[in-house]
Amino acid sequence: MADTLIFIFSLLDCCFLIFLAVYFVIAFSDLECDFLNVTACCSRLNKWVLPELVAHTGVTVFMLITMHWLVFLLNVPLAAWNLCKYFSIPSGNVGLYDPTEIHNRGKLKFCMKEAMAKLGYHLLLFFIYLYSMIFAMVSD
């Protein structure tokens, strides 16, 4: 029963992260098509960077604590990437997404590709959590 609850929590967390990834893709797409102001877009996205970091890193640590080693190892690369990006924000920037730098050197295209990659990654993890939950329910 405990494993089932662990994977239900992970599944709900993954749904939140999928929603955030879609939100980021839409925001970058709107910015690319000039439907959004650069300052408004960056301020909207920057307030969701920390919740995304906490949600994904929390599940990663939770999988480590509950000794689900394979799922933990699948979560580590993205958690490390998010932590590295968050702690390497230059001191003059307003956040991870800075309005003055978003259009420089193709950073907008990179951010769009990163958001799409995160979306795919979270979709993969969603199905892994779903099948792990079903397996845990059958095993109990």
C-alpha cells in the first residue's frame, strides 16, 4: 500500500510538472510571435521556476529515501540540470529568464527546446509512475 501511495503522489507531482512545461512552451511561443511583452513573459515564467525546481527535486529525493533506485536514477539528470541552472543565475539578472537577455544569441530558441525536452521527459516519467503504481497495486 505504501508503494502505491508513493507513486500516486509522484504521478500527481508529474501532472503539475507537465502542466508547467506546457505553460512554458506556450509562453515562449507567444513571446516568439510577439503576442507577449518580454518583461511580462519573463516575470510570469520566473515565478514558476522555483516551484518547478522544488517539485522535481522533491520527488527525486523522495525516491531516494524510499529506495526506488531506478526511478531515482531516472530523475537525477533533470533535477541536477534544474539545480545547476538555478544556482548559476548571474547576479544582475531578475531571474532565470531575464528580459534583456532572452533575445540574445538564440536564447529564446534554446529555452523553447529546453521546455519541449522537459515536456517529453515528464511525459515519459508520467507513464513510468503510472505503470509503477499499477504494478504496486497488483503486488499488494
